[in-house]
Amino acid sequence: MAVTKTHPIKSTLKAAIDYICNPEKTDGKLLVSSYGCAAETADIEFAWTRRHAIDKGTNLGRHLIQAFQPGEVTPEQAHEIGMELAKEILGGRYEFVLTTHIDRDHVHNHLIFNAVSFADHKHYHSNKRSYHFIRRTSDRLCKEHGLSIIVPGQDRGKSYIEHQAERTGTSYKAKLRAAIDRLLPGCHDLGELLVRLQREGYELKRGKYISARAPGQERFTRLKTLGADYAEDALTARMAGRARPSRQPKHQSGKISLLIDIQNNIKAQQSAGYRHWAAIENLKRIAETSNFLTEHDIGSMEELTERCEAASASAARLKAELRETGARIEELTLKMKHVAAYRQLKPIYDRYQASKDKEKFLRGYEREIILFEAAARECKRLGAVPLPATERMQAEMDALTARRAALTAERQKARREEQDYAAVRRNVEEFLSPPRQAPARQKDMELE
């Protein structure tokens, strides 16, 4: 699964929505969904929300593409994953239209969402932090559905233009990465790599960072922007035979770490230095595990198993409560949106109903009438008839928001506890299990 950065829509919002809703691409519009609006009137509803923003900005909406490996998912599964992603990253606060296209060799989702939130009328901030949140969420959903993901560090965030370029084989960054990967094994140091890149036709620039420019390329590309494996220190490490930075395990302080399976670790079998380091590291991890058991007054395997099960049950319960609270907040947010629109547009609709020349009135207030009728339908669907008092809905929202914050803190604590108990249990089982005979090296097996 791959996700491109969200790119802004500055004009022709309707054209963009019409394109992603194309019946030929979406199986006759069976793969079209929306939230907080109707796909047919999304451009009008987006504009109505923007009218209430203090700083309207220049962006009418944002466009996100989510692609899947060919043959990995059905269109229906892709659409389901797209809905999960949209609701998580937008938090039920932005209108959006989601479609799944099946006209290419790979299934892919298009998500267009409002640049302004209908909950607080604030703008969506698209930056590195928001992109990486989208990426992490997409990767997690991908794993949950048993799909492949992009390895972190090998494919950094791309702009929409760069994404399209890579698909057509014209990306300068992709070609530069390929050239470095091809030349690196035969180089002894960074200087030799740069000389070889120059022979390939690249123009180089040395400063705080190394930059390269291919023939015909307008701007220089800093090597560090190619990914974690292409920064200067990473290239030096790769030439020295050390692991790539993107593949090195990160030690998380404050958590119980699992023991390293030295006997079945290929790197430990090939490197005496790594084997020595792993043995010392395992002693530290055994000490951490022992201290944990003492601090928590656990004296038997049965007690440890009970604590593990209790921690897992607590984390699962809090997750369910958090999900239920989030669903109630999402429904209430929608209800408040449509009730407010209904109240604001009701006077215009009453004038329309009372007018003698309805066609003439409609020509002047067509958007308002469409929005009112949409709000009326949604209020009825959400059970907001008769209209609830704004103060009562706001009080309920404040209570739900406070509960969600408390549940989130509790769940984070419960998750850490569950992970610690699981790691301790694994370490104890590994420590108490009889020693296993180390497997023969793969190279030796191949020579026999």
C-alpha cells in the first residue's frame, strides 16, 4: 500500500469530485461514499462550511490517493480500508468524498476532503507531521488487513507530482537512488562514490549537504532527501558493511526488551562482534525482566500468566470504550452540523415555500435550498427531530470529549502494561526453555 501526500485543490472543486466519482472508474458509482455531505452536492456543502471560516484561505479541499499492490485486495476491501483511513485521519471533523477506482491494473482510492473543518471551521494543516500520521495510520490498517506496506526509510513522503513521475518512470529521485544502489558495492569511500556518480553524468554540489543533479534536471537533489539510507553517514555505514539505518532496530527506553535469539540470528552467526554484543545485551534484558518480576511481586509462572491475561483484557476493554465514545462524538458532531445548517437556512426555505414564483426564487437561492433540504434529510436520519437545543448538544459534547481524553490516557497506560507483561512472559519462557542446537549456516548448507 502506498499513500501520496495530500495536495491542495485551489479551483474547480466540482470537476475534481466529478472525476473521482466517474461511473466508469467506480463500478457504476457503487464504490462511492461520503461523510458529512452527499457526493452529488459536496462542492456546495464544502463551500458552505468555508463561508463560516474566519480565514478562508485559497484551498477549497485536499486530495489524497491510496494505492494497493495489484491483486492484493478486492475493490470492496480497498474501499473499506479507505473509509477507515479517512475517518481516522480526519477525526469525523471534515466532509469528504471517497471513491475506489478499478480502471487500472492496481486498485486505488481517491479521497477529497474539505480544507475547513465543519466542527470548528479551522483549516486542515498539511505538513510533515500530518503526512507521517497518515502514513502510520495507513501502514497500521494495512497490517491489520494482512497487506504489504512500504518499509520506512526506503520511500519517504512524496509530492503528488513526484508520485506520478515515479509511476511513469521519470522520477529523478528514483533514478538517483537506483544509481547509488548500483554503484555503492564497488566503492571504498564516499569520495569514490561521488566520482562514479559524476561519470554517470550527475553534477554534484558540496556544502552542508551533498546534492546531485541529473542531466536535464532543473534543481539539485540533496542525497539526504532520498531516504534514511542515503544520508552521508548512512552511505558511509553501508560501504563499511554495517546495517542500513532504516533496518536497524531502535531500542525504546523505559520498555522491557525481548531477548535476542542468538542461535537463530543469522547476523549473530556471521559476526563474532555482533554475537558478543548480543550476549551482553541479553544479560541486561534478563536483569530488566528479573527486576520487573520483583517489583510486581510475581513469584510463579501461573501468576505471570494471570497478570498477562488481566492486562490484555483491560487494554481490550478500554479500546472498546474509546471506540464507542468516539462513535458517539462523531454522530453528535454531524448532528450539530446539520442542525445548525437547518436553523440558519430555514428562513430562506420558508420564503421559498411562500413565494408565488418558486422558479424565480430558486434561481436566486438554489444553493441555499439544496443545503437546507440536505440538512433536513440528515436531521431526520440522525433522529434530530424535533431539533435539540444547541446548549444541550454542546454540554453533551463537552462531557464526551472529557471522557475520551480520560479513556485515551488510561488506554495508553494499559497498552504499555500489556506490552511489558507480554515481553516479560516471552523472556521468562525463553530463559527457562532448554538450549537449542544452532542451525547450520546457510552458506555451508549450499556448499554441501
